[in-house]
Amino acid sequence: MIMDRAAWHTAKNLCIPHNIEIFSLLPHSPELNPTELIWDEVREKGFKNEVFNSLSLVEDRLCHTLLDLENDTYRVQNIIGWDWIVSVSLIAN
């Protein structure tokens, strides 16, 4: 599992199963976190300078945008398919 070093991602009494290994990203480097790039894509494509009349409409848009990403693996691979991620995935399998 790859984690950034956000303060809320730390725990003193965390029990990590023997089959899980945690790799921490460099401090202050959100550009290395693939999740950050996915959220950038969600913000850019799903929420373009728009005002919503209710929280329900925001939730609907978020669900629709995430579903679009889920169904477009090519787009996701282009966003986060960096060499170091792909090579780690190949080693793990």
C-alpha cells in the first residue's frame, strides 16, 4: 500500500497484517500520489466553474464523474500509469 504522509494518515497503534507492506511517499509531494491526480481529473472534468443548488446535485455529479472514470480504464491508466506504479503492480502479481 502506498500512502502519503498526511497527518491524518498516521496512527500509533496500527496493526498491519503480515501480507501488507506500507510505502510512504516523500513529504510534501502530492504530485507523486496517484489519488491526487484522480481528484484533479474529477474536479476538472466534473465540476467546471459550476454552482449547484443542492448538496444532492453535487453528490449526483460526483457519482456520475467517478462512474465515468471507472468505465474508462484507458483514461485512468493515462493519468496514473507511471512506470514506478506499473512495475510495482507487475512485481506484486
